[in-house]
Amino acid sequence: MKQQATPVFIDPTTDFGFKRIFGTETNEDLLISFLNELFQGRKLIEDLYYNKNEHVGDTEEVGTVIFDLTCTASDGEQFIIEVQRTPQTNLKKRMLYYGSKLIADQAPKGNRRGWGYTISEVYVIVLMDGFPMPGSEGSSNYLHDICLCNRYSGEVFYEHLGFIYIELINFTKGEQELAVDLDRWLHVLKNMSKMDKLPTYLRKPVFEKLFAIAAYSKLNKEERDMYDASLKNKWDAESIRQTAILEQKKARERGLEEGREEGREDGLKEGALAIALKLKNMDMAVEDIVQATGLSAEEIEKLK
């Protein structure tokens, strides 16, 4: 994967690109638009403000949690938006912990009874770049909208703790298939760094602003250095991931070959034993059977 000599637009899935586009109050309209498309009419966010990304634990042992981006909507809903570039064994558990952390932080230090557990809504949104959602390998779904529900009926039990996982690797719609703005957002997130201009099918004010902010030419020297370092980190992570996939493939191939070799050896052994038994039933001397089959005298003696 090679970077253009002079890229036209930055990659929005890098740390720098994501925070430049979505992480400032002057661009909150972009984040609001993206979130509203994700909720697909189930929720309407009209305004939001940005929270601190660092959440300190209650004790030194708990430690500090740092989110990519956190914000609160005007109705009190809280959002964590995370970008993940490499598969992680405990990704789901970690995101559950993140959401639980925001819930736990709402509890007052005293007067729990007066508080009455009036918990605001919490949503964790995970943008997965380049790898599938753990446990869904082989699936073509690119959007997973998760909430607590009854296992047997599917009825929603509690809707105000939600997890939205986006698998960009599975989003393969072409230009002619971008029917709604959510499709356009995902298309942009995945492909903007490879574009050289704003396409006509994205001629909307929100995308015009997005492309203007993402223009590489608008970055100053320090910002370009930060972006280039962020892009290199993304490429390094992708290289490590591809190397791991290649090693896994080689290991599987070695295992299959070893299995086939073992099967061939087992087949030859079974054939030799069958021949030896026939020769033994013909009263051939054991020493001669050893010479003929390559089996040991002990193996031949045991044949019946």
C-alpha cells in the first residue's frame, strides 16, 4: 500500500483524520449527521457537546480509561465513538466495560436513594477498519445494532444501553448503490482518502463541508507531520494484521499437509499388516515376512 505523493484528502479512519473531522465543536454538525444516520430515525440528535476523553478510576488499581471520543446530546444521551484497526480478543468485553464505565460514573457519591438510578442513555459506537467483528467471520453484515433483549422472544428488554458495530471491510456498495446517507457516510469513511475530488453523488452541504475539512492542502506543516505519522501507524497495524493472517494460513496448510502425510503413512502401514497376515497364514517364516514388508518381528508375531 503506497501513499500518494501529495494526497488530496486525508484518511478519516486514522487517529488524526478521525479527530480532525469529528472531534471538534466546530465540526459537531458532521458528527450529529453521522450519528443520526446510524440511528436511522430511532433517535434524533439536535445538539451535543464534547466531554473529556479521560475517565479516572475510583481507585488506583482500576486505572484510567481513555476513549477516542465521547460526547453528550442535548437530551442527556452519552456516546462513545471508537475506531479499531486491529482485531482484539476481548473487543466486545472491552466495549461493554466502556459503556458500563459511563453508567457507573453517573452515580452520585451519596444519596443513592434520592438519585433513584435515573441513568441516562449510553451508546458505544465502534468503527472497525479492516477486520471483521469477532464471532461474525464469514458474515457479510456491515452493521450490527445491539441492545439488551429477551433471548427467547427477541423483545427489547432495555433499549437505552446500545452498541453499534460497523464493519467497513464488509461495506462493498458501489456508487450506484448508495441509496441513503448512511451508505454515503460509510462509503466516504472507507474511500475518501483514495478520491481526488468531491464526487457529484455527494453534492450535499454536509459532505461538502466534510471534504473541505479533509483537504490535505489545508493542513499546516505540523498537522501534516501528525497526519503522516498517524497514517504510518495505520499502515503498520495493517501490515501486522496481514502478516498474522499469512502465518495462520501457512500454519493451516502445514497442518493439512502433515495430516495428509500421516494418512499416507497409516495407509501404507495398514497395507503392510494385511500382506504380512496373509504371508503368515501361508506359514512363511517371520524373518522372510520382515524382509518383504518392512514390519518388525514383534508386529508380525502379534498378527492373528
